[in-house]
Amino acid sequence: MQKRNKICLITSVPETLHQRRVIQGIMTQCQKYGYHLAVFGTMSHLFSVRKAYTHGEANIYDLIRFDQFDGVIVDTAAIASDENGKVIGRVLERLRNECKKPVISLDVPLADYPMMENRNESVLREMCRHITQVHGCRDILLLTGQKDSYAAEVRLSVFLDELQKEGITVPDERIVYGDFWYTSGERLAQELLSGERPMPEAVIAASDHMALGLIEELSKHGVKIPEELIVLGFEATSEAITGDVSLSSYEPNDANTAADAVDAIRQQIEPDAPILPYEPKLDTMFHAGMSCGCQPDLVRSGRAFKDALYLMTRNYSAADLLDHIDIGFLMESYVSEQFTAAETPEDCLRAIFDSTYLLCPFENFFLCLKEDWLDTSRDIADGYPTQMQIALAASSVGETAFCRMKDAIRFDTAEMLPRMQAESETPSVFYFSPVHFNEKMLGYAVFQRSLTDPHPLNLVYRNWLRFVNNALQMIRVQRRLLHLSVHDEMTGAYNRRGMYTAVEKLLPNAPENASILACVIDMDGLKYINDTFGHDEGDFGIRTVAQAAQKLTGPEEIFVRAGGDEFYILGIGIYDSAEINRRITAFEADMAERNRLAAKPYPLTASIGCSLHSLSEQDSIHNVIRDADVAMYRYKTNRKRNRTV
């Protein structure tokens, strides 16, 4: 058991291919050095049109406590994709103001922080050699990303340099800037089809999506790939395999770049410790498809199709249930319906706990919620409170597991997760993901795996977590509606329906020889205040009287708004004959002080009457309220008479 150095990775959508490769490289080095890895990422893309939802997702970056880490790696391209740059701007601001540890940006510049240059040069050069040496092409068109984009310009410069070494000069009209997306390839296809650009022998695209857009648009118009045009992509995405014409593509060396970032941090935090370089398998980074004429990689294609299929009645083995639960199994488990069938918060947490088998394999899963997550009146959209609670913990390695609300573990949010700060036998990866409903922050989830576990996050976890978000919101809404059905929204007091429900709960626990206490409180002069000063001032008066009445209510008593400006206090217990005078005196003093502090141009006063009955009397609840009401009117009449005199 030992305390471990911890590396923080800031990224987004960690189940996507680029992020998987980054995480793989970091995990490999962290495993060598015995470091924990904490991954903070959204579970949806930051360029989504669902602004409120994206805001809730991006809030996860405000959870990071930089002083708890030994180094920070920023996957800048992944979090700089939001429309207005607000997310990357906020992360950068926090880094500058709060982070004193080494920070490294991957592949893309981030202010004046050190950048780890990508290791893709050898791969990009091999792409050119494949086109020229394997396929013998000389007339080559280069399709890259946005002009002046760092990644686009770097990739283009390497292509041009390598082709120059092959004796090929690419003229300006054979260089096309795009946007790394399908639309760029589609536009290029239209230019080739119209004759605006002559058809080349081959196109080398700086991203798979541009290459796929080109292939699909040309194929629609009868151009045969690769017979009439060879196309080569870069990134080896899953989409490259699934088209009618599969794309030949090279895998980027993202894992090596990310691993270099860990090594650079290690040199700063442990300058005397050895560096164990990452060793990429360059010979496996070319994935042949149909678009260049090479023999397609049928094994990879088959695996990709299998992962993409939604199979309703697949014959899952015991090994599959522990190792390869797919999206079809998740959906056919009807776990979403199980979540939403929950009638209480306890039922909801139990249903979530019982479904964590869908996340296998894992070591531990923690659902961390703000302590008042059920209270919709106290929602926040930015940041996290100073205290959080582990509301649910599941474990497959015999560690803490619970889902009852009474077992929740409270902790300082600055710890992020107590488990990560403790000594451990082996290093782990902790995935921190937002738990929210639209912009409303509910908490976060932490998913822990061993660094030796080869399984990346996938669509199952992403969609399971969406079901959890929706289930938590539904139980919050149900609870809110139930609250409103028995409570007054303005004052928080019980309404008449709530009063009878609450009294029914008090009666079975009443002590022997108990009495029933009733206080009836009625605001004075509400009509005058409304007519003279407006209803806002009248509401202020009602709330003031309610606050005084609430203060007069004992911890086991019931506070009720019986009408517009009338309130009840009901108690069942042991009371002596002096209780009525004590209550009246306390209320009068409190109202006098509130009237003085409010300093309104009208008096804030209320009349009070109290009554005490034996619990054994027939119809005692109604009788005691009736008698208290009579006493209240007597109090009000006497006050008016005294003012007149």
C-alpha cells in the first residue's frame, strides 16, 4: 500500500477513438510508473446545439482541484470544439489562477504552456510512400483542414516534404483546404465532377471524414473507387470501415504523443527517476480498406460491424456479461424503465445499484451527489458545493458497496473522491463524468478500473449514465410534485391536505396522557395593505407572519397555512397549562421585533389564539382548532377595542 502520484487528463467524450488512444498512451506510462490517472471529461460533444445540456456537461471541469494532482495533461483539441471557445477559456483561466503543477497540452498550442508535439510525422510520411511506392501514383491531390489551423498546416507540410523527396512537386491547385469534416470531401467531389478541378490519380486526406465525404459523393455519381481514383485517409476511425467502400486509413500516433506527455511530467516531478519510453507498434497502424485497392482488413471490419450492431436476441455467454456488454444488451435490459418505475429516492438508488453489472468490467463505481440533490428549489448550474456525498457505491473487488441514503458518505469536495486520495496496492484510472439534468448540477459519477484493464469506456457507459441522469431528475420532480400537493409554495407550510396526513402520522406515536395544542394565527390588516400598498407588500406581510409562526412551531409540531393569511400550529404531546401563555407572549415579542426591523409604512401585526385539549376527547382535532379560532378572534377584538380607547 502506498500513496501514489496522480496525473489529471482534461478531455471530452472519452469513449471516442482519438480520446481512447490518448488514454491508452497515458495509462501505459502511468502503469509503468505506478501513477493514478484521473480523467475528467464530458459524455457528449461540446459543439452540441443543446446549450443547457452542454453547460451541464462542461461543469465537470470546475470539479478539478489542481493541487491534488502532480501533473495535468490537456487534450486541447477535444475541449476547444465548443462554438464560442467558452469551455477552453474557462479551463485556461482556472489553470492560470489555480494550478501550480506541470501542465502540458497535447498536439495543439494552449497559451504559453508547453505543447507535446504529435508523433505523427512518420505515419504521415508513410501515407505518401504508400501512394507513390505501393500504388505508383504521381498526380496526387492533398486535402487538409482549415487554412492556418495548426494541425492542418503541420499535416500538409509533412505531405509536401515527403512527396518532394519522392520527386513529386504538388502544385497549388492540387492543395485543397477544408474543415476536417465530411462537407469538405463533398465539396471537393463536386469540383472534380464539374471539371472545375481535373481528376487526380489519388487523394491523400488529412482526416477520414473528409475522405469519406469525397468517396460517398463521387460514388453517388458513378465514379469507381479505387479503379478511377485512389483515396487514403488519416485517423483510422470506425466510420472508415462501415461505408459501401471502406476507407484505407492510417492510425495516428496519439498514444505515443500522450505517453511522451507523462514522461515530460515525470522528469519534472521525479527528476532522478528513469524514463521508460513508450514503444508504438508502427507496423500495425495501417488499416487497409477498399479505397486504395489493397486487401481489406476483414477481421477489423468484422469487429467494427459487430460492435455497431444492435442485436436483440444475441446468445450472450457468461464471459460476455463480464467482459463485453454491448449497446443492444443495455437497451434490451429495459434498465431505463426500471429506473423510472422507482417511486422513492431509495428505490431509485437501489435500481441504479442493481444495474451496475452493465458496466462490467470495473473495480468500483461511485455516484457522488450534492447533499440537497432532491431539493429542486436549491439547484445550481455552476461549480460544486463545498461538501458532497457518496450516495451509492458499487464494487466488484470486495470494497465498499451500498445504496441506502442513510449510508451516504459525506466528504469535502476538494478531495474529489476520498478513495483516490488513499493509499492503494495498485494504480487505477478514475473516470469523472457529470451527473446533471440540462444545466442543473446534481453531482458526478466516478468509474474506477485497473490500469492493466484493456477495456476503454464505451457507448454502454455513456448511455447508462444518461439513464441515471434522467432517473434522478424524475424522482426529483416526483418528490417536488408530492411536496406541492401537501405544502404551500409561498411559505413552505403544510396545506390542509398535508395537515391531515401529518396528523395521522403523529397520532400513533402520541405518549400516554398526551394533549393536543392548537394555535390559530391570523394576519391583521391584509386587505388594507393590499389595497393601499399593493399585493407584493401584502405577500411580504404574509411571509413575515409565516416566519414568526414557523419559529413558534416546535420540532415535533405541524405548521399549516390554513388560508390566505391564516396559519395553524398543531402539536400532540405533553403540555402544561402555562403553554398557551408562553406561546402568545413569545409570538407577540417576535412580531414586534419583525415589525420594527421591517420599518414599513404600515403595521405588521397578527392575532393569535391557542387552545389545549386532552387527546382522549372525541373529535379533538377539530374541537381544539375551533376553540383556538374563537380565542384568536377574541384576541383580535380586544386589540381593536384597546386601540379605539
